[in-house]
Amino acid sequence: MRKSISYGGAEMGQRSPRVQADKNPFHGSTGGSMAVGGLLQMATDPNHWQPGYGISGQDVSAWQTNTNWQAQWNMGSRFAYVKASEGDYYTSPTFWQQIQGSQSVGMVRGAYHFAIPNWSAADEQARYFVANGGNWTADGKTLPPVLDIEYNPYQGQVINGWNAGNVCYSMNAAQLSAWIHLFGDTVHSLTGRYPVIYSTTDWWKGCTLNDASFSDYPLWIAAYPTNPSTSPGELPASWGQFSFWQYSSTGPFDGDSNIWNGTGAQLSMMVNAWDRPGIAMPAGATPVTGRWWGDGKAYGGWFSGGQWCLQRPTNGPYCFWYGIGTDKPVVGDWNGDGIDTPGIVRNGQWQLTNSITALTVDRVVNYGAATDTPIAGDWDGTGVTTIGVVRNGMWYLTNSLSTYPGVAYAFPYGNPGDTPITGNWAGGRSWGIGVVRNGWFYLSNNGQGVDNYFPFGVGTDTPVTGDWDGVGGATVGIVRNGTWQLTNNNNTRQVNIVFN
């Protein structure tokens, strides 16, 4: 197969103006497969319109052999995606040169794989990609890997006896969706990142029947408005927003021109952070966290109107109903089995369940008043979560889950307007408390004084806590407009995990 295709292989953006021109036999093709054209391309228009927001960047492949990276930087490009592989038969001969060239001028850069799903299995192509440039490390300069899944570049051809198939690779929607999921899961298992999915709305709707099960994956949408625009138009059903937009194939930058749909700081988080599946938290929902799955790690979730949706290690959230809209959610390991489960507090009555599948009310505890803020923690280090309330800066904790427990500890900590939090800051079973005030966290290991304080986020953020990496100590995070930003270290406070 490799000997039968051109030097650059399949081009990203098969329906883009540039690629369509490259396929035109009267455009000055210098040879190579008619499916991908030759290596003489349309001239780049440095004055092409730009969307006017976000962070500018570009993607290149072996079709762009002489990019002047300093000139691209001077024009405003700040990131580059480079073709690494195609199928399991092609690696780009210019990949490392382009990766190093873009990095040398200060760009963050990453790799993409052009999928040929009817050529070989998804996990085989994923391993091939990761082994040939598609790996990801938290080095501050590597963008997450990309799966380019789009129009069949070899549509209608028979190459060395292999029938390339139709525009959808002669695969049905269920087969394509399963292939994409397996590719993504394999890349995630190898790198810790789910790949960005590059596609077009037209292809996605036609070939996957607008599959809505890929919200875990960032979207790189390709759409080329003829006139200046700030929107790529309709998005595929899996996504309510896009991360990258390939808006032009003819300029202003070499290759294809793109924007990152966010700020420079958010792009840095995309580069540095380990990601997790999204949970699509609606506006007004209450964030919840817990060790839902028995692997020792805390995951996110939300409660709204009696519905709970809990983040899973892979795939979309696990959702169920427990409680009613006016209830306050709580989470804890109520039976000491190492797995956290939900509870609700309604007018001072706590209704706790030990199973997210059975959802039976296993304990009813009466503690506190309707206006108190409920909290939970393993105050005595026995491995079983018990409860407490915060009232006007006073904390009232109990070590019992009996029907009418008594107060075991009462003490002041923080101010009435603070947001109370809990966590085992020191690791092990030593459970502590804390408050958040105007973006500052004030943590105490025993409620007797402030042991650590630091800023993380801003005053309008919602604080969350949990053992995100499963090493045995709680760290902090914030939720801002549905996006979670979590750190694995309360001292360095680098954002390690981002999802929405």
C-alpha cells in the first residue's frame, strides 16, 4: 500500500478547496495517486480572513515540505498539528522535522493520524500511531493526539487488489462508531489522553448517522465558509462546542489554518492536563466527587433536580435518580467498602445508599437543621464516612450514623460566608476540613488551625476536593462554567486534569 500512494499520503480535509484543487489533474500534479494528488499545491494566501478570536494555529504534513516556522510564528500561529501516520502502512517522512521546527520557534505541537478504518483494526492503527509520533507526555509542549476520521481519500479505487470502498469506507454507522471508540480507548490506554476527533459535520452525519456518544472527545471541526465568519456552523451531535476549528485550507498559514476556541491559558491546560471523559454538567447543577468505581481515584459528577450523573474512567457518565430537586447531595463510604455512594439531605434528614445500582435507602440519619450546610468525612479514621454540618462558621461533627447521633466535635473554623470543604489532606485516614474564600483555600488537618493555605481559581468558582490520582491524599479543584480543573498537588497546584 505504501508504494502505491503519494509521498504525503492522504491529505487532511478531503473536501477542502486546497485538497480538491490538488486532486484536479489540470492543477499541475507532479505524480502520485489521483486520490491524493501530487505535491504541487495552491499558493497560500497570507491575507485570508481569520475568525478574529481564539488562538491561531495550523496543521501540516509532507505536503508542506518547506515551512518557514519563524515566519509562521511572526504571522501569529501558536500551535501546529503534524501528520504522523496513516493506516498502519504510512509514516510521514517530514514528521520529526516539522515537529522540531514548530517547537523551535515556541509553538506547542502535536500529531495526527489519518484513519483508514476498512484497512485494519482500530487498535492496530492506534498502536501504530502512538509508536510513530502519536504518543503524549505532560512536557508542556505536546498537544493531545488527533484522530482524523473523514471522507475516504481513496474512494472508489482498487489498490493492489484492495477495494477502498465508498466515502464511508463501505462500513455501516455501527461499525464506524465501534471502530472510532476502539481507536480512542486504545490511545487513551497508551497515552492517558483521549484523542481529539477531527471531522466534518457532513461526514459525521452521513457515515456515523450523527452518533452522539463521543462527548468524551474534544472536537476539531472542519468547515470552510466562503465569506468571513465567526462560526463553523452546525456541529455533530456528540458536541455542543468545538475545541479547534479548521476554517481555511488556503491561508493565511501554511497547510491548513485553524483556531483554538479559547484563551492561551486554556490551551496550556489542554497541553498539560490529563483528561477524563466529559460529564456535560448542566447550568445550575451541584458538582459532586467520589471514589465511585473501586480504583481508589476520585471522579467528578453532578446532582440536579434529583438526577445524579457520575463520571466513569471511560465512556460517558453513569446517570440515575436519587432524591428530589430540593435535596442537598452528599457523598461518602457509608459502609467502609472503599467505594463512595450518594446520599441526600432533606430538612435535616439524611438518606444514604450503599449502592448506585440498587439505590435503596440503607440508612436514615437525623442530624442538623434544614438551613445547615451538610458535610461528610471519616473523622475518626475507621474507614467509614460519617457526617457533620456547618452553621454560621461553627462545625458540628459526629462519628455515628445512628438514627439520632450525638455531636462528637464542635468548633469554629472560617467565617459564615465561606464554603466548607473536607478531605484527607495529609493522606491515609487522617481526615481534615477547610474553607474556601474568594479563591483562597484554607486547609486544616484537625480543625485546630490552618495547616495550608493557597489561591486556586477565582471567587466565583465552585471548589471540589478528592484523591484524583488515587495516591492516598485529597487535593483540590474548581468548576467554572461547567469545566473542571483539578490538581494532584496542593503545593505546586499545576492543573493536571481538565474535563467538562
